[in-house]
Amino acid sequence: MAQSAEDAEYERALAALSGLISGRQRKDSGMWSHAFEMMQSYLERLGLDKELPKLSIIHVAGTKGKGSTCAVIERMLRQAGYRTGLFTSPHLIDVRERIRINGEPVDRATFLRNLWWCFDTLEEKATDDSGKPAYFRFLTLLSFKVFLEQQVDVVILEVGLGGRLDATNCVRAPVVCGVSSLGFDHMELLGHTLPEIAREKAGIFKPGVPAFTVPQPEDALGALRDKAAAVGAPLAVVRPWEGYAGAQGVALGLAGEHQKLNAALALALAGTWEGLAGGAAGGGAAAAERAAEVAAGRLPAVYAAGLAAASWPGRGQIVHDVVEADSSSGASAGGGGQAAEPAASEAQQQAQRRQHQQQQHGVPRLSFYLDGAHTAESMATCAHWFADTIGSPPTAAAAAAAAAGPAAAGAANGASQQPHEQQQSGLVTQNVLLFNCMQEREPQKLLAPLAQTLRERQVSIHHALFVPPDSTYMKLGATQEPINLSWQHALRSVWEANGGSSGGGSSGAAGAARAAAAAAPQLPPLPAACASGLAVPAGAGARGAVLPSLQVTLEWLRRCVREAPALRMRVLVTGSLYLVGDLLKQLQQPQGGGGAGSG
């Protein structure tokens, strides 16, 4: 099919953006400070320096949960009737996801018009000292231009990295600032202790601008307080979610116990913004009333509706893939030039009818549990979310972790859910890990807490797959570089060195694992190049396998459930938002012999 003129223009824009990716690794910090200082020059060259104060901005930094917090703020304020602008990073599928108007990615026409205007203006006014800004800084400038043109009432601005020297910190007068949970990430730039990292995040604090944070480790909180005092920013720790009257009856739209922490921060930021700027933005007396309710510890009805409706793809997201049974002996339709397969046997037809009946009764047989966790703390949180979602009982260790913090809370009533569900559906369930992380990260710090938490929660991983993403941070769109799987083999080795996940060390858990292994159907073989692995001794942790692409991986998973009507596979996809985004894109593609994914 010939490419449309619009598609061709969009591809040209993506190529231009890719040309702005510097190629330097993030740990190359020598030019970071200079690059931040150049943001003022870029604003002036675009004529945005005098326009930027027109934007009413909520600025959010943090290590974990800042994107989710921004998404929740946006949804609550949109529910309240405001026209919202949201800037976040990274994107999952399309770069326009980073710049949203009223919750939707900016339309192509608006994106292209403003992109080329910024691109051409910066090029025309380039000097010997500076040309065009690098990728993230350009997108930050582009977002300001779009938000000004679209005349949004409020901008929710997520910091990209750090805070003090982040491109978004060219904003000098936000209405309110927030800092989500702190942890260890990008330490080569931000520091190797929590107080050092906290000071960098607190770099977004401004004189006289109220700031909020969630409960933090004492040394990190002390650093935030010191920085706030130094710049004259009033800083407060937010009221816990459970402390709001009316919160108990709200089912948050974002999954996971840890989202209650993000919701509490979002409430404080949204309520404060409405109290300070909502009236001028058209909120009228209702804005002041909602701000007063939040300050008094009551959850406004409009905010409750926004919290319930909030969504944030790739973070605690479940996608059920509808895989239709083949009408032939198992291969996907279409094998061009080959002889037709013989008609299905009576047994195969019965199995296909059974599969169809199970799908009709709402029992998904291939489900993807997506969470782009990529720090040690968030990997443990991800494992708890997966365990809670599939109904695995909390162990004593999990209960102790839950008492230590909301990010590790377990589902108290989940002990009998999974066996009952499996008995009712008549399916054999296997859990699969699909993992990758960027090479700048330390795999041991990600895979060890993941494996340990899954063991504590008695969640067995039957198959562990290590797969490169289709995209890379060095280029927009799919990479055309030759496949090098050495990194994925290293990840597999780390996983196996950590014992994988055997679902707990008790004799009961080991017996259950052996019983599950005995009941498991025979899986189709992996591609010849990946045939090693997936031979899991009964009761042992899952061995891993390296697969060359997400397309190959998805085809194999679909073939597993297609050829084994009694099999259900639950796939935990984590370690990288690039991996999560690329899988979501694959799930949107039409299947060779089946249906499409649904969320």
C-alpha cells in the first residue's frame, strides 16, 4: 500500500527528531549544566520567554510514580471542566503521547505545524555557539508552544530526569510543585545517596511556591526540607490517602496499592492549584470549594470521579489478547505457496469449540500484565502488583513488607482466588516473565528484587523470556540495526543466578509447582536458534530463553494457547518502558490467524 502524503510528512518529522538525539550516554554529564543554561537562549529565539508565564503550571519531579501522579492530576482537573495540557516522558508507541490536550495525544496536524515552526525558527536563528537543542529539550520547547497555541487552562509538567538541571526547570513561576517517591536511579548524574538525589529533585522548588511530597526516608526528607527552606518554598508532606473522608469508597483507576500514595500527592497538587489559580482559569466558586474540601481532608466528588477514571498505559496495565483457534492443524493461516493443511480432526474441532466457549464466557487465555518498572524499588512493587492481581496469597514476609510501606501491601483476601478461578475455568495456568532493560542499568539490582518478591508471594514463573525491544532511545521508530542478543543472554544468566522464581520455598509450594508441571500441556518448540531453555525441572525456578524479537515471542505465545486449549498464560512484561510500548504496538497489529489485543 502506498504511503499517504500525511504519513510521509510524519515520517519526515520523526526523522528530524531522531537527528536531535545526541548519542551521548546519560552518564556523560559534562555538558548537562551547559545544556540547561542554553534553554533560556532557545526560549528567547522562539519568542517563548515572554509567553511562558501565561501558562499555569503544576511541576512534578520524583523517582517513582511521577508520571502516574501527573496522569491522575490531569484526569481530575479535566473532570472538573478545565482544558488540560500534559507533558510526560517517555512515550510508548507514538511520540505525540508526550504532549496531550485534554488527555489525548496532540493531533498530527497541530504537532507537525508547531514542530516545523520550532525547527525552522531555531535553525534560522542559530548562532556559532548553539544550533538546535537536543531531543528532550526540543520536545519540552515544542510542548510549551503547543500548550500556548491551544490555550490550555492548566499544564501538568513532568520532569524528565532529576529536576535542578532538567529542561522543564526553565519554568520560573509554577503554581505548585510536587515530589513523588524517591529512590536510586540515574545515580551517575544525580548522586549516590538519597539526600544527594533529593537535593537534585528539589531543584524545581521556587521562592514562595508551595511544594508537596509523599512520605520519604528521613534523610531524603531532611534534604528536601533543607532545600525548600533555602529557597523559601513552603513544603508539606501530603495527607495519606486513607486520611481523606470518602476515599474508602473509591476504586482507583490506576492499579496497585502503591497508587494510593500517588493519588494522595495528586490530590494535594490539584487542590492547591485550584485554590490558587482555578478561579482565574474558569473554575469559579466551585474551584475554591474543592480546594477547601481537600485542605480539610474531604474528597471532592468531581475528584473521586477523575481518580476512578484515570488511566496510564504501560503502568499496571492488563491487556487480554484474543487468540482465535486455527481452522487447521495449528499453523497460522496464510503460508503462501504451501500445500493446504489437512482438515482438523474431530478431537481438534472439539478442542477448538471448547476454546471458543471459554472465550465466550470471559476466560482470557493469553493475558499481558504490563508495568514499565525499571528501578529496584519499582521492580518489587511490580511483583507485588502482579501477585495481588492474579490472587496470590500474601506470605508472612509480604505482610511485613506491607506494614513497612504501601508499595508492598498484599491482598488479604486473595488466598483462595487463584485455585478457585482455575478450578472453575478448567484451565492449566502458567506464568511467563518477559523482560528487558537498558544496558545502562544493573540487571542484578532489577532481577534480584523481582525474583525475591515473587518467591515471597508464592508466584511461580514457569518460563522466563529475554527479548530485545523493537525500538531504541537512539532513534524514533523501529531500529534497523542487526540483532545482537549478547545483552539478553547476560540478563538470562542474572535471572538464573538468582534462582528465578519457584513460588516459595515451602514443601507445599514445591509440591504445587510439581503438580502444575505435571499437568502442563506440551508446548510447541521455540525457533531453532532459541531452543535451549524452557525445560523447567519440577519445583525449580524457571530457566530462561533468549528470543530474537517481540514478533517471534508473541507468535510463540499465541501458538502455545492456540495449540493447547486447556492452557492459560499470564505474561508479566517489565524492566523497560521501551519493551512495554513495543509490545503494545505489536498487539495492535492484525494477527495472521486470529484477533487483536484488547485492553
